[in-house]
Amino acid sequence: MSFATFPEFDLERLLRTVFNPQAGERVAILIDLPDPKEFKEFAFLRNPSLTIQRYGHDVFYQGLNRDKVMDRLGWVGGQLFAYQQTGGSNLDLPDDAYDVGGEPLAFDRDIYPKYDLFLCISTWSATAPLTAKAKSFGFRGATLHGLNETILKTGLSVDYNEVSATAERLRSGMTNADWFEINYLYRDVPYQLRMIINGRPAMKSHGIARDARPDIVNLPGGEVYFVPAGAEGTFPRRYEDGTIGLLHVKGGRVHRADLLNGNQEVIDFQNHKLSVEPMAGLLGELGFGTQMLPPAGCDIQDEKIFGTLHVATGRSDHLGGDLSPDGFVVKEYATHDDILFAPFKTPEIGVPLVRMHRNGETVNLIQNYRPTDYLLRLRAGEG
């Protein structure tokens, strides 16, 4: 796909479609920084490595506060706050935040109670912690971690009415499944993972937070996902440095990793983590992308691409699961970590077949990263 197939990014159109803004709603923008001292008087803008945070400032903070966008949306506020980077996906946010004057604030006392809607543009995903806080304080919002130019020009430029409708068509054709089987291939050796659903409903991440409160959505949105009841089998995983490990799953969680190729130290750390924090290996999500988007090099968009799939370990409370940070012994391991399988992300790992058993039938969903006719018909509204 080329950018020419997408309309020009329009902040006001995006926010109207996603949120259906209400007059008088108070909105704030959040960014994370490796050193919050760099927030004072926007000093972080002089750091060329903080590209995500610059998008938060230039596109969302300035975008809302210029050209009367806030006025047209009926919103008030528009303040920007920063917090210390958490260092992990969906770890709880720190208690402290900072305003542009460098003054320390307390999230629970000074920020969450005073706003109705948050836009969080960060390095690390804050979806889970903000979802938990939204339930306590009654706000809504969106998380846009890893924001880059490709996401801005594609995943945030689409019509979210269409994204929502497409996700619903696919959700309705997959909900209440009994199980999914994912066949993997690495160096001509087959592996298989069975995700046991036991009739649980499918859910959708569709980028719409208009009425339900509290609610936190991912942007870009566009996936169908399940919180599995269990899992069994083995599957290869590609780590950030390119190491390939084989994960052994029993009773719904990863309990051991073996090295297939790469750095043994990566596998040793994985096994150490699993030994001190067993819940870090719990398989808490199975997701399928629903959108026609180009790869952006960031999972928040790439996992939404039609034909990809992902499983996730760890925290699941933000998805409707039972595992929250309270269920972890080691709090710094209370993350939610997506493991994406896509030809552009995991070219070494084949996915010859993904099958679903539902309503007494077994159907093929994905073959070699290509959606089958079953998914194509669902997506087109012909299922």
C-alpha cells in the first residue's frame, strides 16, 4: 500500500470519529520521558531521539491548541503532562507526573480527577494501567504508543467508522470458538500451539470510545482478540535481538524456553524471569488483525494488519482477563507483552496454517500469513 491510498491526516476528524466530543469535556495529553527534567520549558524538544514525544507535542498538544480545534470540538483544557518512562509494556505508571513548568504533580490527586479524556503518546504502552485508572476515575481516552510518521499517515488517517464495522464483522464470525490451532514452521521443523477458548466471546479493538465510560482504546485500532481459557503446545518466538527461542506451553502458560538460534543469554534471562515470576508466562491474549495497513515498524499498528496474528503473555486485566499487577510477585515483570507473527516481523518463522473450531466445524483462517476465503468473506460482509 502506498500513502496515496489514504486520506490526509486530520486531527479534528480523527477525534470526532473516535470520541464524539461533548461540550465542556476536559482533555489532557500525556507523554513519557526517560528524564522528566527534560520536560521543563519543553527542553525535550531539543533531544532528536525523542521522536514519539515530539509527535505528542507537535501533532496533539499544538494541534489541539491551534486553529481553534479545541473550540470546535467543545473541549477545554488541552494541557500537556509528562511522566517517567516505565521501561516495560503496560507496567503501572509512576505516581508522579510533571507540568511544563517542571512542577511535580500526583496523578491520582492532581490529574486523573480533573480531566474527562486523556491522549497518551508514549514509548511504552500505557493501555493497561490507564484502563485500570479509568475504571476508578471515570475517564476515557486513547493510547498511541510508538507513534511514527507511517502510523500518522495511514493508521490514524483511516475512517474509524469503517474500522469498527469491519472489526465487528470479523468478531461475529469468530466469537464463541472452542479452540484455535496455530501451526508454526522454523527451519523445516513444525510446531503447534493450541489456544483453548471454550466458547468465550471474541472482543474487538476498533478505536471507538464514544459512549462507554470508562474506556481506553488503542490507536490505531483494528483487531479481534480473545482472552484464552488455556493453551498447550510449543511455538517459536523471535526476540528483539533476532534470537529465536522455542517456548513450551502447558496449563496455559509458558514454563520454559529453549534456544533455537542466536544468543543463549536471551534465553537464560527468559527462563530466569519465568522461574521468579511464573505469571509472566501466562498466555493472556490471542489476537487477529483486521485492517489493510502497511507495516509501520511498531506493533501498535503492525498487529492490526489483516493476516497477522499475535499472542501475548502476562497482564490481561485491561482485556477482560483476571491477571492484574496484584497477581505478580515481581512487579517489574507485570507487563503485557505482545508476540507478533507477520512476514515482515518474523520472516524466519512460518505460519502454514491457523485453524478455528466453532459450532462443530473446523475452518482454516490463515495460510502462510494470507487470510483464507472464510476471513475474506467475513471482512467483506459476505459471511
